[in-house]
Amino acid sequence: MRIGELAARAGTTTRTLRYYEARGLLPARRDGNGHRTYDESDLRLLEQIRTLQDFGFELEETRPFVECLRAGHLQGDTCPASLAVYRRKLSELDSLVGQLTAVRETVARQLARAELAAESQVPGGPEPGCELGGHTW
């Protein structure tokens, strides 16, 4: 198939395909007339890349999965390098979850403090300040 058909079937643009080709993620095969040609295995590569990117993987992080497929594996995530990327990404996500949990707990404490202050506020008295992040607002 030609580049336009592959782009349409993959739900992307020809520009993106050329970029992937330049990055070495998509093979650069040409027919006798110099036109790019692709097959069903190339569509599988693109599906793997798009799925991983939808999950938050950077383009370069998809490389081991693509190489695994190109090596003939049925799944792009069964090779040691792909598994290593999964492990790194999971560790990164765990760290982000920890950071978000800490922020959530801080916001919940601030909300509880602000609600108590609002309930006990005396009309005409001083306004309670917000102390998020060590700042009083």
C-alpha cells in the first residue's frame, strides 16, 4: 500500500509517517517508481506506537516495542527491552501517583481548615488566610 492509504488506515497523517520513517521507527521501502510502500506489518507497528502514546509513552519509548514486532514476535511487548520500558514507565507512574496523592492530601487539609474558619468567622472580623504551600493569601 502507498503512504496515503497507510495513513488513512492508521488514522494519522502522511507527515507523521514520514517523521516516523526519519526516526527509524517505520521502514523506508520504495517501489520501482520511488514511491513509499507499506504492508500490514507496518500497520501493526503504527498501531503499537499509537497505543503506547495514548498511554503516555514518549515516541522514543516505543522503539523497543517496534523492534520486537519487527523481529517477528506476535506482540511488541514480549521482548526484554520492551519489558524494561514497561518497568520504567510503571515506576514513573507510581512516583507521579505519590506526588498527586501528597498534593491531594494538602488540598484536603486546606479545605477542612478553610471550612472550619468559614463556619467560625465572626461578622466584621479578620478574614482567614490561605496557607497553601507555605504562603498566606
